[in-house]
Amino acid sequence: MKAIIFIFIGLVGQVLMAQVPAPIAQQYNRILIQNGRVHTGLGKIIPRGVVGIEEGKIILVANALTYKMESSSWDTIINIQGQELYPGFIAANNTIGLTEIDAVRATNDYREVGYISPHVRSLIAFNLDSKIIYTIRTNGVLICQATPRGGLISGTSSVFGLDGWHWEDAVILKDDGIHVNWPSRFYQTGWWAAPGLLKENDKYATVIESLTAFFKESQAYLSEKDQEQISIKHAAMRNVLMGNGRIYFHADFAPEINDVIDFAKVFKIKYPVIVGGHDASFLADRLKENDFTIMLSKPHHLPYFEGDQPYDNYQTAKLLQDAGLLFCIQNAGSMEVMNARNLPFLAGTAMAYGLTEEQAVACISYNAAKILGVDHLVGSIADGKVATLFVSKGNALDMRTNNVSLGMINGRFIALENHQMALSKKYHQKYQLTD
């Protein structure tokens, strides 16, 4: 009996250790964070700034050298001298909260059966008890766009802050847009490591025809007076066709991007976004003329073609910046959820290859917020914005110095522990390590 009791206690202990931290209740009404280097996300750095927060919103952004502080007017004052304050970084186009372990099918909830599925919503599938979320937050990634995958139209994404008891707590913007996986005009043949040959996709025209037909059907249905008779798929298109939501066209190369631009013009899409955009810099003028924004694929991947230089992908962000296009950096691809913690370092690479520090910060904060349509709430350190921010002991875009010491989401302090830190502490104690 004693053995059974000890086993039970041990199992309970393991379960408790596996649990994620509970959200922290807000304890202060007026908070002042002072003396840190403030990155506003809007292209400006305040070398020594003060940021005031009341009831979860930013009410003050000023220079500490000129701000006349009355300590009695603040419930708590946090001195971050020598540290850096940033707006929360945004992981766009990711399956955060929809995936836990890539190799375990039961933990993946990012794809539904069906080829055209705009009615599939990531909103209600978003899981805040994911352990991965807590490893992502400790690098300053505090917001995500949970995005469905698969098919021609994957479904509808939503934007979340990475804290709360459930998705209703976390959601920043419900159903921000639908995702269209534009087919490739060409595909590569040959062994995976060889250059191979490009062949034309003979099904390309058929797929585009089916997509066009669905959009036309949706427009026709939405013009009907009896809206209750509309199918759930066509009803899901209402937001984007009425100009209130985004359409995210997943496309990389120039032939497809040109066709996407033509398609968006036909259906008068108000907020078109290219996701991927490997060749976007070659079509910058046309994209800009047609009000496209870009979610640029991660720079840390191998060149696509034999003639590409190894550093070409690192320089794309600078080319888009010089062309005057609004863009952000995202990290969709292999193991994208666990690797979302590396998003700041993707921006750091873009900085090493031409962006200024504040341009690099903006492309994972304010720019991303603007593309997603949530820039009035998050993405920058400015009056009236929701206090979603973090403090790092060093430059957050450098993996050697990114060390988050304080974080807030929706005006609440967040726990910065995760299971990786717990394991590190455990074995530091076991082997009596000091660093």
C-alpha cells in the first residue's frame, strides 16, 4: 500500500511539474517603467525613456531626462536602467496554439478535411496550455497569428496575445482574414539535392478556374437578400469580399505573384497580402501600386535555385525596405512553432544585411501589426496602445544578448518560466554549476 501511495504522489508531482504557469492577475493600477532604452517600434529610440501604464494601456512615453516625475502618482515604479524595452514581437502566419508535437498527429489541429474551407476557424482551436508558448514568450514573442494550413483555401486565422486562461481571454482580433494557397506554375524535378529541371504544372489553370469560380459564387450569394440561405463556406467570405478582412495569398515566385495581383484586381480585394514573397522585390513597383503588403518568408533557408547566392535571402528585407513596401518577417516552415522563439534573430539577420536596428524591430512588431490590422492596439510603444511589451537585459535581436527580464501582455505581467528553464535549473543544481 505504501508503494502505491508513493507511486501516486510521484505521478501527481510529475503532472504538476508539467503544468504551464497560470496567468498572473494584475496587481497595480498605475505602473511606471523608467530609465531603459525604449524601442518604440515606430522607427524611434529613446535612449533613456519612461513608459507609463494605467489599467493595461500605455498613457505616457517620454524622455526620462526631461520628464518631471511625481512618484506618488504611480502605484509601482520599475527601474530598468541598462536594459532595453520593446513592443511585443509578433509571430505572423504560424500554427502556434494549433500544434504541440509535429510528429504526434493527435496534437496537431491546424488542418481540416476539405479543399476549399474558408469557414474553418483557428479561433476556437487555439490552445493556451501549449508548453511551447512559454518557451516562445521568453524570447519576446508575445503575439501570434494562429493560421490554418492545407487545401486551396485553408481557412480563417485570428490574432492572439500569448497569455490568458482560454482563447476568449487571448484573442486580439477574431477572423482577421482567409488564407489562399496559390498553386505553383512550375515544379522542380530530379533528386532532392540536385538542381533538377523546371516543369510546367499542367493543373495550374484548372485550379485557378476553380478558385475564381468560388469567389464569383461567393459574391453572388452575398448579394442575395435572404442571407440565412447562404452556405457556411460562402458566408465565411463576407468579411474579405466586403473589404473588412485580409486575404493572405501564399505565393513565392514572380509568375504566381503576377497572377495574384491580377486576381486581386478583378475581385477588388481591399487588403491583399503576399505570404512568402521570395520574388517580391522583383515586382515591388506593381505590388506597391496595387496596395499589397508582404509577409516575407524566413531568411534562414537555403537558396531555391542553383544560381542564387547563399546570402540572397538575407538581403530581401533590405530590398523591400528600399522599395517602400510594407512588410514583416515570419518563420513558417519546418518546425515553425518551436522555432518561433528565433523570430527576433531572423530580424537580427536582416539588420546585419542592411536594415537599421529600428527597421528590423519594426518588421516583427509595428509592421506586422499594421499588416494584420491590429496596429491601433499593439505593435508599438505609444500613447493609447495596449501594454504588450517586454524588457531585455541586452539587444533582443541578438541571440547572445536576448535575455527577457520582464514581460506584459494586455497590460498584465506574465510568468517567464518554462519547462526548459526548469530542467536547466534542475541540472545546474545536480552538478553544482554556477553559470
